[in-house]
Amino acid sequence: MALSGTLHRLIGPGAPLGSLRGQLLRWLLGPLLVLVALNTVSVYRNALDAADVAYDRSLLASTRALAERVSIVDGKVVADVPYVALDSFETDTLGRIYYKVTGLNGETVSGYGDLPAVPANVPRSEAYPALVRFYHASYNGQPVRIAALLQPVYDDSMRGIALIQVGETLEARRGLSNQILFDTLVWQALLLLAVALLVWFAVRLVLQPLMRLKIAVETRSLNDSSDVDPTLVHKEVRPLVAAMNSSRSRLHILISSQRRFIADASHQLRTPLTVLKTQAELALRECDRAGVHPDETRAALREIVHSIAATTDSTVNLANRLLTLARIEHGGNADGAAAQSEPVSLRDIARQVGLEMAMAAVAKQIDLSLEAETECVVDGQGLLLHEMIANLVDNALRYTPQGGTVVLRVAQRGGGVTLEVEDSGHGIPASERERVFAPFYRAAATLERNPGGAGLGLAIVRDIASLHGAGITLSDAAGGQGLKVEIRLPAMASASK
């Protein structure tokens, strides 16, 4: 969780990702550069420690050589240090040498009397068996490194410990340190350059399959519905290719469905419009004959106009249902924007539909009734639910004989809401109940009783029910006469009133 949160903050939810090759190089070479820098510091410090050990060993050897020339003569500590010996101490390995020999009572026996004394807090070196201490000091305005050795001296008359101090300037040490730093930086830079070239080559080689996948997708024909070969890429990328293939397959299914729908709609619209045109031409011809049989012509014109009006109504009804289907496919809004679901009362919508269909029911002397005891609140889109119930009631009134009954029920059942529309008509055979949900399909029995229908009512009902996560079932009405449509919608969790 911490790593994913860090990456989310670094990349950002809406930040452009840019080049994959660039990101890989940055994430690989960036931390590598930091590690190389830390390693350079570590190597440099270790090299300085090794150089200090080597120079301290040389300084201690000079101090011991000087201590061997310290002795007691006539009860006094003397140091026999010829100038030749001092010259031999100042070599290329060491810098300028200063020394001091202190007697048993703290008196200066030989050397530079003002050489800095040993600080009280300097511990004895554990790296050597000799009683030696190393410390840094400043002498004559120059930094020096001093070794202080306690040397036992004795003769037959007395014994004690003399202090021998030998200091050197730090030019040689600094020169060696600078050389070590330069060599370390050069080698680390060469190493980083070599690693960067290897990483760049490796990233380029690893991304080649993605480039091949890109070319394969770009060069595919629009009519090519075959899957992209997942073996073109690495195992980790194959789920992405599988998702692409699945999305492409769904897209082809959608395009095919839209093409079929447009073809069917064009065919269905062409027929009534052709009839309308033919009837209009017939009316014109009858008008030309008006001078011969005016009374018969007027009657024929009235009949033709009536047919034109009926055909026009059928065409308008078909266009409205086509628009409803298109609106459902775009989420419920005519402009294509997804409509928001909200709590709606199915009982209130059913009551409103019943009032709207009351006149059509009275015209056919059909008993239209509503059975609803509770509000039955559902989460959905009110306009689409109204359209769904209106289509069910309209179908029931169309295919129920004169003097029949249509019952609209809304009830709370099994944790959900059930909507039922039951009529006393002729029903739909069981063999055709699955097919009637297809657009423009009409059962043979319904086609005979209402040839002017569009065949889109139940298709609209199915799409709206699917949009609301509802199930739909067709069955025989009570007593085996008529059709019962049952739709089961999930209820609102907080809708217990």
C-alpha cells in the first residue's frame, strides 16, 4: 500500500505518462546514480583510512628509529641524532619532519622545543604494541600529524621513560588523497557510463515486442475481427492483449447490432412511407375524376385520408419507439449523456400510466385496474420506468379483445419490487416468448390481430429492465387465458416505509 501510494503521488492520477522507455531509463539510472555516488563516498573514505594507516606506520617507523638513538649518559638523557639521519627521514613518502625528545623530567633533550604537546584526551593506539599516540596539530601555521612514543631508557644508576615526538606535514597525504579521489571518480564514471549503455540497450531490446504489437494493431483492417496474437509480447503484457481482444470483439458485436438495427429500421420505415405515397397518388387521381362522380369521389377521398392518417400515426409511433431505443442505448438521455439514477416510487409511476391509458381502455370497454398497496421505491430513472410500464400497458390494451381486463400490479416481494401486467387476451405461445424481445419481431397471432404494430414494445421493455438490473418473465395469465408479464426490480435498501 505504501509503495502504490508513493507511485500514485509521484505519477499523479491525471498526469501524462510519457515515454515508457524514458520512464524505465529514469527509474533505473536515477537510483543507480545515487548508489554510485554513495559507493564513491564509501570507497574514498576507505581509501583515506588505508592511506592514513600506511602513513602512520611510516611515521611510527621514523619515531622508533629516533628512539633507538636515545640513551642515558652520565645520569642525563641524550639523543644522538646526526643530521644525516634527519635527512633520511624526509623522503617522498613523508613530508617535512619535525622531532622532539623529552627527558625524564620533562626537559627538552633535542629537536624542536615548541612542538605541540600531546593532548590529554588522546588514547593510545591499539594497532601497535608500542606505547604510541597519534594526533593532529598545527605547527608553524601548517597542519601536522604527530606520533608520540614513550621509550624506556635506563643505565646502572637510573631508569625512566623518555618521550619521542615526530611530526610530519600533510602535503604527501593530501596529494595521495586527491589522487585516490580522482581515480575513484574516473572509474565510477566509466562504470556508470557502461551500465547506462547496457541498460539503454536492454530496455530497447525488451520493448521491441511492444513495438511489434503497435505495428500489428495499426496495420489491421477495420473489417478484421480476428484476435491479436498474444505471443507477440511478454507474458506480463498478455492480459492487456487479451483485454484488447475482448474489447475489440464487443465493439464488433455492437457495430454489427447497430448495422442490423439500422437496416431493419430503414426497411420498416420504407414500407409505411411507400404506402403513404401510393395513397396520396391515388387521392390525386380521384381528384381528377371528381367531375364524373363527385359523391363517390368525396367518399373515396375520406377513406383515403383516413388511411393516410392511420399510416402516418403508425409511422410516428414507429419513429418514437426507435428514438426511445436509441435513448436507452445512450444511457437514458437523448443527448447521449448518462442519466443519474434516483429513488422513485413505482406505485406513483404505475398510477400515472393508468390515468394516461384510461381513455384507450374506455374506448375498447376494457377494465383497466391498478393493484398497489405500498410505494415500492426503487433506484432508477423515472422517465425510462414510465416508458417501460406504458409499453406494457399499451401492448396489453392492443391485444386484449373488447370487454376484457388488464391488471397492473406493483408489490414488494422477496426483498425486491415486482411489477406485473396481466391481460385476458390471446397471449403469446411459449415457443415464441423468447423471440418477441427482438426488435421488429412479432408473433404470428399478434400480427393477425394488430397488423399496424411496430414490434418494438417488448424490445424497449427488455432494454429498460436490463438497464435497471431487473429480470423479466412471460407466462400465462390466471386461468390459462391471456399473458402475464412479470418484472422483478431490486428495491432500495432504505426504502422501508
